[in-house]
Amino acid sequence: MDKRQNELLKAIVESYIKTVKPIGSKSLCKKFNCSSATIRNEMAVLESLGYIEKNHISSGRIPSEAGYKYYVEHLMQPKELTGEDMLKLQTIFKNNELELSDAINKTVEIISELTNYTSIILGKSSNENTLQQVSIVPIAKNKIVAIVCTDQGIVENKQFVVENEMEINEIVKTSDIINKMLIGTPINEVSKRLEFEIKPIISRQIKQYETVYNIFADAFQDFVNKSHNVYFGGKTKIFDEPEYSDAAEIKKLVSKFEDQDFINKIEENSLDGDIKIYIGEENEFDPNVTIIKSSYKLNGEEGTIAIVGPKRMEYDRVVGLLSYLQKALNDLEKEEDHYE
């Protein structure tokens, strides 16, 4: 695209983010100092490229998902924080009475207040737990408890109902195979090895191998889920946005916030320290939202901070806030290293 088309798309995206109203050619004439016909022609080019689309209830245009992506990659500049915003965040990190986890939690609460979006922290220990032992304990005629222990001393258990005594014997036999083959495996890799290494073996040795496999798969997934420290800031703030006036849409998103499997999808993409933006279909959480993520590592703890909002998100503001937060955490880490 040429310079004017870039500037036109930037104006359309930023206007729609601010007003939630489709943009017509007349409203852009004065800004670009050209005729309505010229603007319409340029908008036709943007539409043919898939960056804007017609709104169903008016003749105006709104950004498409591709338009938001182009804007983020080529046109957006992170917005600098105001002095007031900086002060709010600095107050948290300068409070020596707060534990690190509490400071981070309070920080994302402030970010939610400043942006009106939902923020999520997915924290976990940087020292990965490895599998030490799996035990199966019968507790009733057709009930068992699967116990998972790690080298870090973490023990989790999950109760299952089984159909008959033979099934219990097969479960115990499978646990012996797992203990022989998977001891020392990082917990977050056990599920993959269970599927690709253990399942083929028990399919040849265990009659009801699918049922048995599912018991262990559920137990390990439950352990991974519990090993995450998930914290929400402004959990319902996203529903204040105009996009969420539909009760069915609200219900769908609420159920995803309550579902650990969906929350884990927010963290699935590996982070390298950069701020990542996942728009719509890219985020694997919900096609109608944008997720902007940043990783952190401090005092041996690491995790992910994610901001969840509509696709019509103030990208420049959120990226500016997360950039400032990253710098603040890096400075704090350097201070900690200096005093050690």
C-alpha cells in the first residue's frame, strides 16, 4: 500500500477503536484534505485487500481481523504512559511490605482498571517438577485414587470410579509401566510421552487400554492444571465493552474463563520475552477476542501476564503498559541481583 492508504487504514482503525462506529468517507475528507470520491476509491482498495469490511447496519466500514493485524505489525506505535499511570504502578513495586506475587497481582489489577480489559496471570515455578512416582490406591470396591508425586515434594491425587476388579488390576499394571519408563520426566511433558510411548505399549497388553489410558491422562492433566497459579484482574471488565451486549456471547466467554483447559491455551504459545499479540483466530482461546501477552521472570519465578479484550482493543495503550511493566520487573530483578 502507498503512504496515503497506510495513513487511511490507521485512521479507520484508531477511529473505530475509539468510537465503535463505522467510518464513512465524508468523515475522513477533512483529515486527508481530499474529496469524498478520492476517499471512497482508497477505501475500495483497502476493502479489496481485506483490511476493512462493510458494516451490516450502515454504509460505513470497520477494520477486519486482517486490518487489525496489519495495523499492529506496520502502523501502531506503543503509547507512552502518563505520569499518573506510572505513579500508580511504581507505588506497587516500591511497597516493600508486599510479596512479589502480591505485587504482580496488584499490578495487573491496575492495568485492568486503566484499560477496562481483563488481565490474567499464569504463574509457575521456573524449576520444573519431574515425575517421581505414580501410585494407585483402591479405596472401595470400585473406587481408586491415582497419586502423582514429584521430585519437588508436590503430591496430588484424583479419585476415579472403575467398573470392575479386573480394570483395577490393569490400572495398577499400567502404573508400573509408567514408573519404569517416565520417572524423571518433567510433569508438563508427561502427557505427551503418555500418549506416544505408553499408550502403544498398553494397547498390546491391556484389554481396556483406552479407559485405563484416559484415567492417567486425566490425572496428569489435573496435576498440570493445579500447578499453575492463575489470578484474574478485572475478570468482568471485558463485558463492559459494547461487543458483549449479547447474553450468549457473555455466557460463552464466562465459561471459558472458568475452564482451566481454555485458560491453559492462553499460555500454550512459548514466549521469548517479547510482547506477543494474538488477534481473533490466532489466540486459540476465543475467535472474538485479542490477547496480548508478556512473560516475566523474577526471583526464580516465571509466568505469563495476558490482557484479554475485544479485537477493537487499544493496542498502543496495552503494549505501552506491558512494555513499562517489563522494564519495571527487569529493573527489580537487577536490584535483587545487586543485593544478593
